[in-house]
Amino acid sequence: MPTSRVPRRRRFLVCEPRHFAVQYAINPWMHPDVRVDLDLAQEQWQALIHTYRAHGHTVETVPPVPGLPDMVFAANSAVVVDGRVFGSLFHAPERRPESTHYETWFKAAGYDVYRPENVCEGEGDLVFTGRYLLAGTGFRTTREAHREVQEFFGVPVISLTLVDPYFYHLDTALFVLDDENIAYFPEAFSPGSREVLERLYPDAVLGTREDAMAFGLNSVSDGHHVFVPPRAEGLASRLADRGYVPVPVDLSEFHKAGGGIKCCTQEIRP
């Protein structure tokens, strides 16, 4: 019998895709010759925001900035734990100016923002589980940043090595379901990292490569509802079998830049 799941209201920070485009290639999904349908992107993004609010979550927005087409991927801007903000230092020069604009928003909202000394891409590679931070490395965020994060938050950080360039950020291969469990795609990780995840989460929901390529592991959960792309049908079925409620949200236009639901969603944890 599935376990009864309890949703928890979340506070999300997002950025409108007014200037979204694929103008450069910094991951295998990006091809600058592929046209982005901006009207469709806006429609899909608005549907995500409406869905969050319809499920009781608070959504706040950072103003988009011309010339920063990836600013829509708010998750990469920071990681917020217990009201403390650890900012970002992007690997790609094209994205580095984004950090300043997100920092401005956080400061205006009353937060101090720590500027990392090492390359660190926010919730893209730092996944807070409630007990510790799972930290990805291999393509973007460095291991030195993992140490910086642990010193800043005083929360145990567990380093995980990503090995497949299609899953260049941790949040493309793993997401938190609730305070006790996660979902992830095992083949995105090195053998040792896979063993760590098996030890920590023996009952995790496992995704297939098909799920992962559909950005199913780039989903967002409130502990009961899981906002998941409609093409990740196998993953949605396994989540439902565990007592979660899949809520399909199509962000397929953002897949052209290597992003999905979680990439567009920064969580502010009070």
C-alpha cells in the first residue's frame, strides 16, 4: 500500500523567459541554430507558475535582463538554507553576469549573499535534503566549492560525481521527493557515487535513461505532488505507485537549452 504523503508549502523564486534564447552552446542540449518559440516558452512558463500557485505555493519573480537568455534558469543562481544565501559563480563566462542580478534581488528582499570563491552553480549542483547537501561535480561546480558550502552552512556535504555530459548538473539527474527520499538516474553517476546513493537511499525511486532524457529527474516535489514533465511517463507511474501525485507540466521548449522544471525553480528555504 502506498504511504500517505503530506505536501509542504514552498516559496519559489523564478525569472520570466522574456529574453530566453539559445545563443551559445555550453551543454550537449544547446544548438544555436535551433529556433526557440518564445511565445510557446512564455506560455509553458506561465503554466508552471499557475500550477505552483494552484497547489498553494508562493512564487516570486526576478526581473529578466536583456542579453542574459539563461537567466530563466533561476535554480542556478543560489542555494538557500535556513534563510542563508550562498550565491553562484558560473563556469561559463556567458552566464556570470546573472549572479549580480539575483544577488540584487536577494539583498533587496533582506538577505545577505555569500559570493563563492570557486565555481558553483547554485541548486543546479547543490540539492538540500533536509539533513545534508548532496553536491554534484564533474562538469560545472567544483569540489573546492563543496568545501566552501559546508563551511558556510555547517551542513554535511556529500560529493557526487556526474559522468554523463547530458546530465551536467546534479538537478538533471536527481531530485528530492521529501525529507526521507529522493529520485535519481543511477547511470548519470560514477560507480562510487552510485554506491553512496544506494547506501543513503535504499528505497529511492529510480529513473531510466528515457525518463532522464525527458527531464523527468529535473522535477520538483512538495512532498506529495511531483511537478513532472509529461513525457516521463515511466517515472510518473513509479511515483504514483509510491503514493506521490504526479502533476504534468510541459516545459519542452526549455529542453532546447538543457533545462526543465527544476532549472526554472529556485527554492527559498526560510
